[in-house]
Amino acid sequence: MDELHERLEELEIRYTHQARLIEELNEVLTDACARLARLEQENRDLREQLRQAAPDDFTLSPDE
């Protein structure tokens, strides 16, 4: 019975550790997604500024 109790306790410890790790990873992913969204918006803003500053006959390719 002690062995069963030890195994159950070990599983509870592992579960708690994994649950905490999942929460931390979720926070990292959420922060990365928010940062990516900000960078995408900044990229769009800079492209628009370049379009406005560029001569009429100059067009930006999608890769620039």
C-alpha cells in the first residue's frame, strides 16, 4: 500500500509541475503573439509612411 501511495504522490507532483509549466508556456506564447501583432502593425505603419514619402512612379514590392 505504501508503494501505491508513493506512486500517487509522485503523479500528483508531476501533474502540478506540468500544470505550472503549461501556464508559464501559455504566458510566453501570449506575450509573443502580442509582440508579433505590434510588430505587424508597426510594419504596416512604416510601409504606409514609405508609400507616402516615395515618388509616384516608385512602388514597393511585397518583400520590402
